Amino acid sequence: MLNKKTITPFIAALMAAGSALPLHAETNFIANSFYDAEHPLSKFGYVEWADTVREISGGDLNPEVYTGTVLLAPRASLQGARDNIANVANIAAVYTPSELPVANAVQELGFNYSDPLTAIFAVADFSIHNEVQQKEWADNGIVYLGAYATPPYILFCSKPVRTLEEIKGKRIRTAGSSVSKWVEEVGGIPVNVPSSEMYTGLERGTLDCATNAANDLIDRSLWEVAPYTTELSTGMYWSGPEWGFNAGFWSGLTTTQRKQLMDATAHAMSSMVVNYLARSNAALDEAKAKGNEIYQPSAELMASVEAFREKVLGDIYTVAEDKYGVADGMSLIDDFRFTYAKWEGLLENVDRTDIDALDAIARKEIYGTLDPATYGVN
């Protein structure tokens, strides 16, 4: 049964009418992103992805896209996809750590990386090919098709936070994982709330700072309530699929349709990460033009981050096993790090703004290794 606290009246109405899913034809399906329509993970990951799906399939596949929280809230996305409220949804694993411990164990490394272009392809490659991670998706009724990776999360604050002294006692929105431990270590107070609650928290004073990608200064109007930004990278987020398909729905598609969705997803990942980075860089300039102060962290504050990254690497195997219950933490984590290094090499001489070139590499190195007749099929 669905948890009644996570069901919007809209969902309840759909279910009561018996019109949840499937719809009138197998190739019509519901796709849900809990981000607003203009957010890069929705705009390029779902709205434009849906156009690409229709184009590649000649109209045979027709996603009906819902954005925002009208259908599924962030914490309900896994359950909603598993229960076929949405046939495909973006699922942030940090909101459901008990159901997705493997994905969250790997996310613990997010503090140590700052290149989303490498990360998005490495994460997709790992999540599709690692047997332990694949079993976790299958156990939750999800077929993982593609990744997201955010630009580095930085600090948006109601007061300047540039030094170790200034960060002490500050209530800082984090999304779990290693960054929360670092915030505690430097004397801050981590607050784990969805990104959709950042504005309200800063406006009401229940948050002093929020960590997120720079585009949210403009896309979510955080510049209005957080006039001070510090470009301190507190890591990236990638846990969970950008496109997590309901396993039954996926198995019901034809081999051709599954191949078309793979091709559309390779293109969408490439477009999404290039545009997400461009949007984040532009947002910093826009916020500055609106009067916001953009700071660099003090050497002391930066040093605390660098020291913590080394600590994360020293503890990561134990954390994976003891905190998340992974049987062989070393094998899991080393496979991810190997995959990340592999993609650093693959992308070394590629134009990082050439969406078609990135698309071609993703199709070859990730989806070209899969058999659409069998991948994810029950």
C-alpha cells in the first residue's frame, strides 16, 4: 500500500478513477520529474527528452510529462515508480536510504568529486553494469536507464559565510551523505530537507544557508533570500536514476522501444549536463548583477574541505559496510572509482560542449554494451 502521507489528492483521484496506469495504449506513458519544469533536470531530462523519444520512435512512444510535485513528491518518487503511479521517474536515492543503501554508499564519494560531466557518464556506466547496484534496482522494482549529476553544490547564505568562524552554528541545508558530516565537523548544523524547501527555510530563518547547484540562485529565486554566496564546492549529487522505469512497464515494451529509449537517454544525459553547467555559471553572473555578493572561501575553510575529502577516502570501505550493509565495500567502491577514472580518460580530448560527441560516446560505451531484448526484462 502507498503511504497516505505521500499521496497527493491528484494521485488519489487517478487511482480512484481506475485510470492510474497503464493508459489506453502501451506506448503512452507517464514520466515524472519532481523538479520544476525549467530546472535542468526537468527541462532537459524530461521535457526535451520526451520530444526526443517521440522523434526517435516516430511517435510510437509518447511520454506524458509531469513536473514539480503535483504527482510525486521527492520522497515518494521511488515508491511511485515502483507502484506504477509513474512509469518512469527521477529518483533521488538520498531521500530513501533504507531502500537504496548501495546507491547511498557510493554517494558518500560525492564530496570528493567536482566534475559533473565525467560523473554523469561514470555513474550511468557503473549503475548499469555493477551487479550489486543492479540487484538493488531490481529488488525495488526499478530498471535504471540513465544518470543525473549536479554541478558542485555551493553555499547560499542569509549572512556571509567565508571562514571557519562564520560557519559555526549555522543551520545548513544538506542532502545527507558526507557533506552533513563535514558541516558537523566544522561546527555547523546540517538540516536534511528537500531542495524544494530551501527558499522557505531561508525566508523564515529556519535555515541560515543552503547547499545546492548555482542555477538555483535564479531558477528557484534563492538570490532573494540568500544574498551571500560562497563558491565552496561541497560535492555533487548523483544517487539514484534520472530515469527509473517501473520494471513491469519496461518488460512490456518491445525490444525496439527499449532501444529507442536508450538512444534518447544517451542524448538527454549529454544535453542535460552541458546545459546544467552552462546554466549554473550564468546564474552566478545574474545573481551578482542583482546585487548578491559572491565570495571565495578562506584558505582555512578550503583546507577543512580538502582534509575531510582525505578522511572520506580513508573511511569509505568501512562506511559502505558498517553504515549501509554492503557485503564487500572495497569491491563496490573500487569499481566505482575505476569507472570514474575510465571516463576521465574517455573524455580527456572531447569538446565538453559538443552534445553530439558526448552522445556518441555514451551510446557506444554504455548502451552499446546492453542487449535491449534482455536488459531489465523480468
